[in-house]
Amino acid sequence: MPSFLRCFVFLFCLFFSAPVLQAAPRSLAQWEKFDFAKGRISLAQIRPLPLGDAKKLRGLVFGRHGRVFDDKEIQNYLKSRAWYKPNPKYKSSRLNANEIANVDVIREAEWLRHKRVVPGDMKFYRNRALTLAQVGKPSLAELRIMRAEIDAIHGATFEDAPWLRMFFNERYWYHPGDETFRFTAIELKNYRLLYALEKRMRGTALAPGDMDFYQTQPLRTAQLRGLSLYEMRLLRNEIYARRGRRFRTDWIADHFDGKDWYKPFSDFREPKLSVMEQRNLDVIVNYENQIHEDLSRKQLNTALLKDMFLDDVRKLRNEIYARRGRTYKDLWLRGYFQSFAWYKPNPRYRESQLNRIERRNAKLIFDFEKKLAAQLDAVE
């Protein structure tokens, strides 16, 4: 680039870029006078703030637009300000580019003060390898969200996980898009570390993505215990996916399209499975069928629910109704159950058609669902 052109670019940026705050206010009350929509802040100005104040400063930027936070510390601060007007119709799209840039700076300052990685931090690990010490001892909900965050950074749409879709739709940085992305080597390493820790905390021996080993090794029923029906369905379809099967069911196709090992056929022909693969497929199907049948004939062991994610628990409860033909307005549930050969919609379905055990199991699952939803809603 010619020197005169470089000079022009420099002068343009100097005069037309957002003004940078020169002297940082010393208190949150002083920060309230700053216009984050027009002025620009720097990391050096935010880093001295205690973590609690940095969080409240982030809340201040969003609070100007009426956002309501699940984080009690931020929300209590906003409620104490006379200017704050909660807006139930708040959308992150209300922030302009300058506000987004400022929030990015504040989030980085928060991250630098975190003693362990928390949801919202994974953007800082796109080129940094995580360690177990940095992950610390998160809850299962936090682990699941952080793992999903790696997908969300690339625009994953979470069509098979409505709660995660809703959660990330509320993040200012999230831009849903094409799910055919590929992780970098470091992102893949971080994803696997979080998944391995999740499996350890749940006490499960398997997870979707592990079936490459079982192309030549026998699978035991005991290894499936603790998995959700959703996870087992992915496991058995993974056997086909690793042989190149192309899937007609959208949410299954979306799941495998994002995997770097997946090389689908150009058409929908059925792949030929080995004797070992067919044996392992039968093990999974038989165990799935047992759980399906037990929902109607045996009182549910709540240990089955203990380490499930909210969307999996909702699927399990609704399966009790779907087995009796309940129809669904919810597109997610309708699409999920329509992908099962056993599902026969019945417009005349009534809950009175459920037997005593089915009603009791539905109540047990619903009570657990409410507790799990409350825990997840506390994650900001």
C-alpha cells in the first residue's frame, strides 16, 4: 500500500472511529454517565475493577435496553437504579456495534478474573487448550452449556435441543448459521475434554461419538446405563453414520453433518454392517425397547433422570403421551416423535387413556423437570 494511502487510512480511523474513554470512572455510579453506545472503552480501563463490579458494568450496558438477568447479583444491581426499566421484549439485537465491542471488552476483563472457566468464557479458548485445573468443578449444567458453546460460536442452531437454542438466542454474540462447520484442532481437544469430564461426572461409559471403537469391539448392556433414550438413538445411528448412511430425519442428519469423520453416501442407500456392528446395534435397540416398555409397566427409577439434560427429560416425559398418540403443536416434539415408526398420532387422545403407572411416571419426570429448569435458569 502506498505511503500516502496508509496515511489517509490512519487519519480516517483517527477521526471517524468511536471515541475511546481517556480517564476511567472510579465507581459504577460514574460509569452510569458514560454513553456505551457512542464511546469506546479499553481493557486497561476495566481490568482494575473487582469481578463483581465488572459483571454489574456489563449489566449496565444491557440494562439500558431493559434486559432482565437471571444472575441475581446483576439483576439486583439494575433494580436498584432509578433509570432501569425492565423490558420483557428485550432482544440482544437492540445493541449497536459499539455497545457489542464494549461488552466484549468487559467480558474479557471478567474472564481474566475468573478462577475457573464458566459459561461465556469459551470464546477465549478458541486458540487456547483447556486444562482440568482451569475447568475446576463445574455443575453438569455448566459443563453441558460450555460444550455447546463451542458449537454455538460456529453458529450451530440446536434444532434437537430447544433449551440450548433459546439460551444461545439470548447471547449478544450468537449468530445461528450453517452447521457444516469444522472445529479447529484446539477446539476439538477442548470439546473432548469437557465431554470426558461430563461422562465421568455422570458415571457413563459411553457418549455419542464413541462408536468408532465399537466397530470391532463388542458392546455390553451395562455400558448403556445412565444414558438417555436420545443419546442411545444417536449411538445406534452412529453405527450407520460411520458406514456412510445419509439420514432423512432432519435432526439426526444435522447432528452428523457437523462431525469431521462423517462421509455420507451421495444417495440414501443402506450401508452394509459387519457382524460386530449388527450385534452392537441389537444390544442398543434391545435396551432402548426395555426402557420404552418400562415407562408403561414399572414405576420409574429416578436414578435414570439424575444426570440427564433438560431437553432429554422433556422427551422422556412426552414419550409417555406419544405412545398413546398425543399430537403436538410444538414443532420440535412433533418432528422428534414423527421420526419414530411406532408413533401413531391420535386426534382423540386424552390423558385419561394413561394407566396408573404412566400417570405416576409422568408426574415423577415433570417434578424433576421443574427442578432441572430452575437450576439451568440460574446459569447466565
